[in-house]
Amino acid sequence: LPQEFIEALPVLEQIRQAGFEAYFVGGSVRDTLLGLPIHDVDIATSAYPAEIKDIFERTVDTGIEHGTVMVLDHGNGYEITTFRTESGYQDFRRPDKVEFVRSLKEDLKRRDLTINALALAPDGTVIDLFSGITDLENKVLRAVGQPEERFFEDALRMMRTVRFASQLGFSIETDTFAAIAKNAHLLEKIAVERIHVEWVKLLLGQDLKQGVAAFLKTELYRYCPGLAQQKENLAKLLELDEFQLADELACWSLLCYLCDFSISDAKKFLKSWKTSNEIITEVTNVLTLLKHADEPTIDPFSCYKAKEKATQTAADLAEILQLKLSKETLITTYEQLPIKDKAQLTINGKVLIEKLSLKPGPILGKVLNILEHEVVLGNLPNQSEVLLQRAQELSKD
Ligand code: ATP
Ligand code: MG
């Protein structure tokens, strides 16, 4: 058992001693069987939330209406969720009505894929009611039960399936694939925030091409914000040499670049996906740098304006896309900047006001901007006497 499970064993043991069942479930079981690192340990139990709260001294109601209680144990927090069935699915969305049950089988039945419907008992036994282990061995993504029914219940599961294709490099079982292709339009019913999570995970996957190919072939892309007309541009991802995207910024930047979006189109596109404002700003910076993609050099001021994060991202994309503007050129240009930030100038507005008796206002701002520009380009050394003298000349003009 991985360390994370071993640390959680006393918690499971305590639930069992109180007379209830408790298992590890979900992604951590799947990833352990695949030999992958795990990030969150999910525990499922036959005990009801109130019973869990009786068993443990320190608990937090993180999602009690869905049956989840967080148990605090030796500095760790464990999400413990009561076995539940979900009913009253409306409009192809995840239900908000859940019913607590005492049977593990009922709980595993409502899960999306067979590889995600495994449970691990504290003694190391795997409970595999839907041949999830065989599917893990054969690298197959298969819906639990009738695929179409399962996608009617929650259409996000279609997106999750192609996301796992990308993360794990698994193929999608024929009936499951057909059900996605047939019902892709149901994705329109799903909140964009939920689709966003799966889409970014898909783009960050190690086997991105596998995921993107399925995303295109099932036509799920037609029901995602801003992508309905982008089939050819998305297919460009399949032509690139093997690559791995570093983070969400790289994902969105690459997409916007391949779709050939103008800055304002990119902003609209990102807004429609409800990305953060920080992502929108940084993608804008990356795209501005990549306007120079067909030139072998880039002026230092562009890198200065873009700042480190966007320059690094543009550099990574330059490599992936094999642009004429190379990764090395971008990185070196940034690294060799005499200053990285206005605050590093040896003078500032206050100094100019004191030493040159300049007045606050637009002229002072202009002078400072020119000095900044010239220092960044290496035309002036970043020395206060030199800058003061230049400022004096400029303020006379
Ligand atoms: P990750 O490694 O990204 O966390 P995960 O499979 O653990 O993947 P979670 O969203 O953490 O994904 O969900 C935990 C478990 O809950 C899943 O393994 C699956 O059993 C179940 N699950 C999550 N979302 C759904 C869904 N939309 N429909 C059915 N079951 C789901
Ligand atoms: Mg998880």
C-alpha cells in the first residue's frame, strides 16, 4: 500500500470497530493499481454522516448534504463519504439529491467508469464488481452499466472519459465510445466550470493526442465554448511531435495560438470558458510575444513587458510548435534584460521631483517611460547620474 493509504488505515480501522464498513475508493485506488502517484485519498463508508461525527472527535462538515465529512487525524484531513445512490437526475446534470445507503455495491454502481468503481479494503483486498481490473490491464475505459443511461444521468461523464483517455493513454470501449458520439450534444446541459476542469486535465494529459483524437471523433468539441468551428485547428495538435504541457497557461495559450485568435478573440474565448482573469492577462502576454513567431529575434522590450511567466510559456510553445523564434532566443533575451521590473530602475518619480524639481504629471510619466525603455534596450546604463542627466535633457524638450 502507498504511504498515503497506510497513514489513513487507523481512520478506516476506527470506523470498522464501530461496526461499519469502510473502503478506499475512486481515483486513488485506480492510480495505485496503475503504479501512479496518488493525490487525494477518498474513503467511502456504510456509516451515515452523523455516525461518522460520533466516531471521531475532530470533524468538519465539508459537504454533509452529499454525505461527505472531513475527519482530521494527525495533521491529515480525510474526506469520508457515505455510500450513496443518486436519484432524480434532471436535465442530464449531476443530481443534487442523493440517498444514503448501506451497500457498497449500490455506491460503486453510480460511479462513471469501471476503473473508477474499484474499492480497496484495509487488508489490501480489491473489490471489483464491474471488471475494472481487467479494464485496467487492457487499458480500456468502459462505462459502468449501460453507457447511454450513465451519460443521460450526467453528461459530464463523457468529458471525463476523454480526459482519462488523455491522462492514462487508454482507449475507449466501443459501446462507450458510440454512446458518447451519439449523445455528445448533451454536454450543452453541463455548467462550463465543470467542463473546464476536464478540458484542462485533458490538455495536460501525457497522452494528449489520444484524448484530443477522441474529443474530435466523438464530436464533443462541437458542444464546448468557442470550439465548434475549430476542428481543423484542434487537429493540428495531432500533427505535433510528442510534447507535454506544463500548466493551464500553456494549455490556453497553445489553443489560442493554434486557433489563430486575435487578442480580442482570445479574450472572448477565455471568458466563455470562465478562466481566471490572471489566465486572460497572461495568455494575452504570450500571444503578444508569439506575434513575432516568424522572426528569428525578438526585441527585449517585448519580453520585458510580457514578464517571466509569459516569456517562459511562449518559449515552451516555441519549442513545441518549432517556431522560427526559438525557445533559446526567448529565454536568453529575457535573462539578459538589464532590469526585469520598473522598480529596479536606479531612479524613480520621487527622485526626479526632488533632484530636478519636476512636477508630478504627464511629463514626468513620459520621461520615466523613456528612461525605462532605454535602460531595458541597453541604450542607457542603469546608473542614477546618467539617468538624471538624461531626464534633465528630456524634460527640457
Ligand atoms: P482525479 O485523479 O482527477 O482526482 P478521480 O477519478 O479521483 O480522478 P474525482 O473527481 O476525484 O476523480 O472523483 C472521485 C471518484 O468519484 C471517481 O473515481 C468516480 O468513482 C466518482 N465520480 C466522480 N465524478 C463522477 C461523475 N461525474 N459520475 C460518476 N462518478 C463520478
Ligand atoms: Mg480524485
